Amino acid sequence: MNRRDEPTADEEFELVARRAGLTVPEEWRAGTVASYAELMALTALLRTPGRPVEQEPSSVYRIAMEDDDV
């Protein structure tokens, strides 16, 4: 842990990977940890308290299926 008692991205990734039983090759580790940190930052933006439901990602996009037989 660092001095703030918060895990670094590397420490947090190590914990998550260990829990999931993942082994990341050393040559991939730096890129994997960087991607993990960016993903965690993105997921924090997806669920923002106070955001109206109509602005949630699942409500922003709509897939319409068209069927000529209907």
C-alpha cells in the first residue's frame, strides 16, 4: 500500500487478478495495469449519482429491429 493507505493501480490490479486466477505475462503487465486503471476511471463515470435515468448509457442507445415479415 502507499502512504495514503489507498492501493495503487498496480496493487489493485494484482489483487483483482489473483482473485480471478489470472496470470499476466510480465511483458504485458505495464499495458494491462494501465488499461485496468483507465477502465476503472471510465466505470466511475458511467454510474454518477444524481444523473437522470434518461442519461444512463443503456437509455441513450436504442436498437431497432426491422422485419419485413411483420
